[in-house]
Amino acid sequence: MIRFAMMSFALGLVACAELPLTDVNTQNDWNRTLINARRDVDAGNYFAADKLLDEYVRLHPDTQRAKEIAFWKAAYLVDPANPNGSLTAGITALDGYLASTDSTGRYRNEALVLRRTAVSAQAVNAIAAGTAAVAASTSPSTGTKDTVVVVKSRDEEIASLKDQLAKSKDELAKVSAELDRIKKRLANPNN
């Protein structure tokens, strides 16, 4: 009986000791993953960084830190140095991260700022590619105001301006004809 009690106590002690150790291992994995991913990104190896982040999610599924990996993957997508990234893919990934986290998301504020910056960079790229009309819209997933850019080619813009000029000339001709009619009427008041 004493042996059973001691064995139960020892098993309980070992079980309690394993819980913090597991959390320490998870924390170490998290830190190691982020450090190595940043090191790969600094070296320009975005593919390796992405694989490290995926591996963390595979080893620690359904954890808050695994959800936070989505932020880092999105951030690396919008990095201009990433040859496989793009602003559009990064914005979509940031929207996914923001939609999946609530107000307790560790990188939520950073994701919002990064998303707005990426949208602004898209607008600058569109303006550099041709003329653009800019309108405000609200992102349904974040509730934040974003910039939407509608790009027109230079030829489309010239055609639009020519149409406006032709309409203005027509209106001017009508006004001029009406003024001539009024002048004639005033010159000959008895008619």
C-alpha cells in the first residue's frame, strides 16, 4: 500500500513536472522558429523561412502561436525583397490573419498598419503604371478604411478627355446660337 502511494505520488510529480517543461519547449520552438525564419529572410531565402513557419504550425497545431504564424507569412509576402511575394497576396494573407484573430491577436495592430501600407504601395504602383482614380472603401474583414485604385491607361484617359471636349464644344455652340438669336431679337424689337 505504501509502495502504491509512493508510486502514485511519483507519477503525479512527474506529470506536473512535464507540463511546464512542455510549455518551455513550445516557447523555445517559437523563439527558435522566429529567429531562424528572420535569419533566412535576411539572407533572402524566403522559401526556407516559409517552410520553417509551416513546420512550427505542423508541430504545434491549434495553438495561439500557430495562429500568429499567419502574420509572419503575410509580412514576408509583402516584403519587396521577396521575389515570390506580392502586395495582392500579402494583403489577402493579412486579411486572413485579421479575420482569424480577435482583439487578442499578438500582431493585430502591426497587421493593420502593414495592410494599410501595402494598399498604399499598390496605389503608388498603379499611379506609376498610368493614371488612376482613387476612391475610399471599407474592408469588410477589418472594418478599416482602405484605398481602392481604379487604373486607366493613358489612351483611355485621352479618349475620355476628347469626349468631354467634344461635349463642351457642342454646348458652347448651342449657347452661342442662343446668344445670336437674342441679339437679333433685341436689334429688331418690333418683330
